[in-house]
Amino acid sequence: MDKPLKPGGGDFATTLPARPGGVDRPGQGNRPGNGGRPGIGDRPGNGDRPRPGDRPGIGDRPGPGNRPGIDDRPNFADRDKWSNNRVINNRPTWANIDRSTNINIHNNWNNAFVNPRYSGWWNRPANRIGYWNGWGNGVRNNWRYYHYHNNWFTGGWWNRHYFPIGGWHYCYWRQNYPWNYWWRVPVWGSLTSWFVWSAPANVWSQPVYYDYGAGGNVTYENNYVYIGGDQVATTQEFAQSAMDLATVAPPESEDQAAEAEWMPLGTFAVSTDEKDTEPSMVLQLAVDKQGVISGTLYNIETDSTQAVQGQVDKDTQRVAFRFGESEEIVAETGLYNLTQDEAPLLVHFGTDRVENYLLVRMEQPEEEGSSSPQE
């Protein structure tokens, strides 16, 4: 470990867990995410290979910061019970990465595609499929909520869980479809034709799977991050670029937010390590046609809910998103990862620490709701 660890507690405990003690960065040791399981109080919870363009489309995506003209509450029938989360739209000072550094990161990342050190690194590593599947099965086989869902994210559930939402939120569309629509599994072919942006054509010619930690294609070594064996950024710059990507400016008006179209990415249990077979957090995600990510993070144990908001990077298929009003925590994965039953998730705690979590997809429930498990 090249940098000191942040202590546990504080704001971390209110959003995602801060594990006690030291945790190695991914790429060290035998598996990612070593360390003790957090306590209950702290848990939340080549050929057709892709070839991105010569430079990133940073100028094409919305930048951070507030915009005038958006009302204080979302336009729902129960609008008086919702409020806006302004923090999630503003980039924290520790993530003030300059444009030239961001461009350099993208160029290095692009080089990993165009001149790969390891051919086909963007495919799912055969030797890692069993690892992630085994971790996911631990949750599916042991977590009593997996087959029952406790009617989470139904109409009645939403009416009991009002929270400050981000400027962009799929809640605007939740009444247009059955509640279980938002649990659907996205198909990669549908995603590639979903977005309206002008993205490098070859970057979407095949999916890119991001796998974090020892044996994966995203690793940390001597304060640098390597993707497919190519050095792309310092560890600090990599964390900053994740937060920068995840910080999305709010819509200019309430009408603009309401007109956004959303595709469900599904509902996942958030497992913090292999021993965490009874996760306390559930995450529901959706993506709009501009690549904005919206979601809801639900803490089962505290019955509390937070907004999730972020963005897809059209040049790399990287996805990064923020949680609630935390200015420290940002998570990243790949868009293709989110079409799978298990999605490796890299969680940054500022620039000092990262941990490996796993999103385990939950089965789509029947429309009429699901019964609770027998106590």
C-alpha cells in the first residue's frame, strides 16, 4: 500500500461501508477486497476490437456544477414530499482534475485498445468467471431476500421512501411502466443502439468487460493504474477522473428532466466481500439516452434510501456514479458489466483507498409483488 488509509466512520458509514483496518489496493495479494467484513452499523451498506477515437469527448458531456432554472422539487404527483440533492451535482475539491490530465488519461486508455499489450484484454477473463460467479452464488444461496425482494421499489414502497433525488432521476418515468420493469436485464445489443451521442464507432463494436484486482485487467501497482497492462494514470488521477465522470450537471429545467427517457439496468445486491453473503444494500440503476446514470441505493437494515447519479464514458464504456450527499465515495464499473449477473465494482474512497465490491443481480419479481420470507 503506497498511501495511508482513511480511518473508518464519519461520512463513509452513512453511505457505503468503511472497513476497519488496512485494505490493499486491487492487484495486490491473491484476491481483491481483502479485509474484514464491516460491522452492521457501518454497512450500507484483435480484429474487431474496439478502437476509441484519438481524443476523448470530454467537451460533449455535461460538466459539474449547478445550473439556474430548475425547481426545488421533482415533478411527481407527490412532489411536495421530494426534495433535490444539490451535493451530487457538484464536483468536490479533491477531484478538481484539469482538462489536460483528463485528456492524457483518455489517450493512454485509448492506446490500450489501439496498441494493446495483451490482445483481447477487454474480454471476460476465463480464469476469473468462476471467481466472480462463486462470490455471486454465495449471495444467491445464502441471502434470504434474494428470492423475495420484500416488495422493494413497488408503488407502495416508493410512497414510504422519499429522499433528496439528483437532478436527473428515473423516478419521473417510474409510473409509466409496471414496477418490476426496472428490474429487467439489459441486452447489450439494445444498449449499443440506445444512446444518441456521437461516439467512436469502433468502441461499441464489441463490449468491454472491466475486471478489477489481481488477475483482472484493471490493476494498481506502485501508485499507478494499469488497464490491459498499459499504464493509464496515477492512482490519484484515476480516482479524480472517476469522480469527475460521475458528477453530472443538473438539467436546465424540470421539463428537461421529465422528458429524459430511461432504460433499466436492473436491481442488484451490493456485496462488500466474499464473506458478505447477506448484503444490507440494494441498488437499482437506469441509464438515459445521453448516458446519464440514475439509481436508488436502499439500506435494508436502516430502511433508508439515497439517490445515485453518474455517467457513461462514451470513449471507454466506463461507468462511474455517486451516492447520496457523499463527497468522498464514487464507484465505477463497465457498462457491459451491468448486463451480467455479477458486476465487479471498484469503489473509491477519495484518493486514498479503493475496495472491490460485487453487484449481484436480483431476479425480476412478478408484477403483482413478492411475498416476504417466512421469519
